[in-house]
Amino acid sequence: MQTYTLTDARNKHGEVFDKAATEPVLLTKQSRPSHVIISAESYQKLISRLQELEDMVFGQAAETALSHSKMVGTEAFSSALQHIANGET
């Protein structure tokens, strides 16, 4: 990852944004990481992947909770949810 100081980024903004089109660019302030610049396409891919991973984690947590449930009628409830998820009435 290419690194620029904030001052360099101001002075070389064209170069910084050209580089950010192909890979993330780290900006530093007083030698410490300050910001990261990425392309809009990379950002959207990152957000989409994060949402997919969150959905997987929530789904696994729900399955675990359901499998450990002591609720009466768990199987009937699970079956009803599965029918709804499949678009069945």
C-alpha cells in the first residue's frame, strides 16, 4: 500500500487518486495513519462482502440458538419458518 503524508496528498492529489484507483492509499499525519483512500468500486465490494459475512454470522447464530432451544414445538416452528422462507403458504 502506497503511503503519503497529508501534505504530500494535498500537493500530489492527482497522483494519490490515480494510485487509489488501483489499490488503497494510506495517508499519515505526524507519522501516524490518518486516512485510507480507496476507489468507489473497491469500497462497494468491501461493503457488500461485509454484509454477506454479517448475514452468515447472524444465520449461524440463529441456527445455533434454535438447535439449543428448549421451546415446546421447536420443530413445528422451524418447519413453519422454512415454509415461509421458501415462499410456501
